[in-house]
Amino acid sequence: MAEELTNEEFWDERYGGHGHGHGHGHIWSGNPNAALVEEISGLTPGTALDLGCGEGADAVWLARQGWKVTAVDVSGVAIGRAEQHAVDTGTADAIEFQRRDLSESFPEGVFDLVTSQFLHSPAEPISERILRAARDAVAPGGTLLVEGHAGPPPWAPDAHNFLPTAAEVVVTLDLDPAEWEVQRAAEHDRQQSAPDGTVVTRLDCTVKARRKA
Ligand SMILES: C[S@@+](CC[C@H](N)C(=O)[O-])C[C@H]1O[C@@H](n2cnc3c(N)ncnc32)[C@H](O)[C@@H]1O
């Protein structure tokens, strides 16, 4: 399956819309990620970049907090749904959506917040290059937040895509201590629904770092 599809095709299929921007139904909850809400709630809003924004729940939440958001995803179906979510919530003016493959190109400029929430893909290992580009897109005084699964799921223990621990993310980011303060680098449990509908506990990780002003 994954061998035959491009990353874009894989995600358009996964979102169930066959590339037309509005598929059968949402695959995520519509709620923002808990780690984003927990880590970012206290920050003064500025510009934000959401990498792999999916159906846009995080971008909408950020916009509601006062952030001016650029939200990127490889899937046109996801972007279509995210745009609709923004319209429905009155946040469309505060969010610029971009359909873009981050393995091929990265948004220009710097942002007060760069957030990557579960930017994983079974169709294509998300490269370490994307993590470093995320780091380089943080403005002085800004925050980098990387949330992800710290290993494969119990239903696919041999998944070979890049699912690093917090320590591995920190090593990959290669943060210059003169320029960066690592504020969090830790694993934590999170409940997730497995494909068969059962709820399993997974080990996720959070890396949060602040670029010195
Ligand atoms: C596991 S989902 C997470 C979505 C969202 N951040 C969330 O937490 O609900 C991974 C997302 O990354 C996107 N993605 C995967 N590879 C990508 C790439 N190379 N460039 C941009 N987006 C990508 C997928 O389309 C998908 O929406």
C-alpha cells in the first residue's frame, strides 16, 4: 500500500476524500492537541506556524487565542477540511493555509511559535531535515514545540518511520545552548484509539524549546 502511493496520495486516501478537498468525514476529533493547549496557553500570541496541520483544530485554537497562523499540510483534502473549520469558527482571517510537502519545501520567514504535532507518516519517513527547518523558522524569543509518538504503536510494532524519543528529537534539533533553552524534553502516556476501536496507552513525547531573544 504505502509503497505504491506518494505521501500526498497516502494522506488524501487516509482523509478519505480522494483529493477533492471534502471527504466523507473527519478522521480527527476537531479538538486541539492537549500538549499544544498545555504548553502554549500562557504565551503572548504572535505569529505561529503549524506543521502538518491536518484538519486544522490546532490552527483554529491558536487563532482563537490571538495567534496569526500559517498552517501547512501535504494533503489537499485535509487543507480543504481545515479551511472549512476555520470558516465555520470565524477564524479564517487569522489563518493562512498552505498545501505543501514539507519534504520538498518549507514556508519562508520566521515565527514566534513553530508547532509540529504528530508530524508522522507511514508513507514516508519524516526527515530530520524538517525538524531542523522547523528550528530555523523560530524567531528570536520564539518557541518550538514538537509533539510526537515516541515509538511504534502496539498494533504495528515494526513501523519503521521516524518515531523518536524526546532525547532523540533534542539531538536531531542540535540546539546551540548559547541560543536555546530546552524547557521540556519528556515522554508521557497518552490514550489513543487503535484501528480496531480499542483504547491503548502510547508513549508520546514533548519537546519545547525557547530561542533566546
Ligand atoms: C498524524 S497526522 C497529525 C495531524 C495534526 N497535526 C493532528 O495532530 O491532529 C500527520 C499529518 O501530517 C501530514 N503530513 C505528512 N507528511 C507531510 C509532509 N511531508 N508535508 C506536510 N504535511 C505532511 C499529514 O497529511 C497529516 O495531516
